[in-house]
Amino acid sequence: MSETGVMICGHGSRDPEACAEFAELVARLEPHFPDWPVAMGYLEFARPTLREGLDRLRAKGVRRILALPAMLFAAGHVKNDVPSVLNRYAHEHGLEVRMARELGIDPRLLEAARDRIRTALETADEPVPPEETALVVVGRGTSDADANANVAKVCRLLWEGLGFQHAEVAYSGVAHPRTHIALDRIARLGFRQVVVFPWFLFTGVLVRRIYAAADQVAARHPAVRFIRAGYLAHHPGVIDTFVRRIRGILAGDTAMNCALCKYRERILGYEADVGTPQQSHHHHVEGIGTDADGHHHDHAHHAHDHPHPHLHHTRGPHPQARALAVAERAFRDGGP
């Protein structure tokens, strides 16, 4: 019996399909680690929780856990929430828990994105040349500027690598520009075709919201063809990146984006976040949602009478809040 185990730490979703896709990815990882037990858990909205996944490894005699945050970029969940749970669990049970760095910008993920975009273009009714096509890359959006900047970098790499005439970045929430605003703006530039690519691992509410925004904007601009590209999902490049991050723990390849981490350095617009304590803020939604079998959970022990401190709730306004409000008004009024 191995004393080393692998823990895949997911965000979690109330969407059963998203949870099923995550569970399938974990199942595809298991053959890559035949000597180590592999478990999974979610930070919020689904079961098993992170602690329940860790319990399963400990029950198998595991004393050293290699944990991977199954998230594309290092924002609040990767820097605060997941390590807080892991550190507390390790202290409570006397285990060694070592966490991998985020998936980040990786050549294999870019290749997966390329394949999703090319597949979408190949299934279109009629070909449109690249010089008449624009690309919009949509990231999740966060209150961490460095993570948002990485989405913009992905957009630039795909733009140049695939040879589109133009590309823009958008975000499904928190950051600006939001998906519908970016799509509406790019539709006014005269392109015959716009490819919408969600830089997401799995489906869920946000991915469906991105596609719905594309439909909304397409109705406003019937002369422009909007093509939905698939998200990353279980592409071999995604699996390979997961495996490399886990094995990278043993090689010491665990450094995240510390040089531009707003919790360590004074980043423009986020100066108040320096020195924020590392703690999880998802206790009130931990385990609520769906389990691995698609069953819904909303247990009474998750109900609390006291307020929950949450960094996203106690911070000041997002630096882009004013610009976002102006853009939203312009979109509603049909302006530029």
C-alpha cells in the first residue's frame, strides 16, 4: 500500500453535467498514477468536499498527499481557499500535503484550444477566410488582475498562432469587458465571422451564459456569423497538463504567480489586499449542490445564523466597476 496519494481539488458546481465532466477527467487521470490512489473533492457547491476526498485517501493509509488545484489560473481560490483547507487538514491529521501550481498558460492547453477552435470552424456551413474572422476568448473573470491578464495573454497567443485578423478578450463575470459587451463591440468592426471560445475546463452555468450572450448579440447583428467553439474538457492536452503538474510537485515545480500576487505585492488598484490572511471563505456552500452521482444536497448543518466573512464581500469596489457600468448602459441603449 502506497503512502503517497493524489488529490484533485475542483471548484465545484451546482450543474450535474459539470460535476460529471470533472469526475470523468479524474477517472482518466488514474491510469497515469497506477501506484498511487487518486481522490477528488470540491471547494463548494458539490460533493465530495475537499475534506471528504482527503478522508478517502487517509483511509487508504496515505500519509503524503500531492494536491492539484484543478483550476486554470491562480486567483483567490488557488491562493487562499484551497490551500487553507489543505493546510488545516494536514495539521489536524499529521499529514504531509504538498500542492501543485495552477494549470496556467501551458503549450498543451493552447494546443487543446487550437483544436477546439479549428473543429468549430470546420463544422461551419461555409468557410470564411481568417482575414474576415475575429476571435473572442472568454475567461471566467476574477478580482485578481494578474489572473485576468493571463486570459488576455492566452487570447494574444491564440490570435497570433491561428492567424485571425483580430481577437479580443472577454470575461463571464467580475472583470471587464463582459462577454456580451465584447461580442457586440467586435460585431461592429465589420467581420463576417466571430469565433467565441470559452477558456474553461468544463461546462456549467458560466459556459452556458457565454453561449447565450453569443446568441443575444447574434440576434442584434444578423449579418455576422457567430461560431461557438467548445471548451477545453477532456482533450489529451488537458490530461497531459494535469499529469505534469502533479509530477511537478516532486520536482519542486510549484511556484505560482508570486511576482504579481496582489496578496504579496502592491498591485495597482488592489493595494488594500496586501497581507490578507490565507483562509477559505466557502464554508457556507461547502457540499451544497450535487454529488458524483448527480444527487442534490442541501443539508441543514450548512445553515448558520452568523455572517460569513468573505474577501469578495469586504473588499472595496472593483477598479473597473465604473467602466463596466458605462459599458452596460451603452449596450442597453444600442450605442458603441
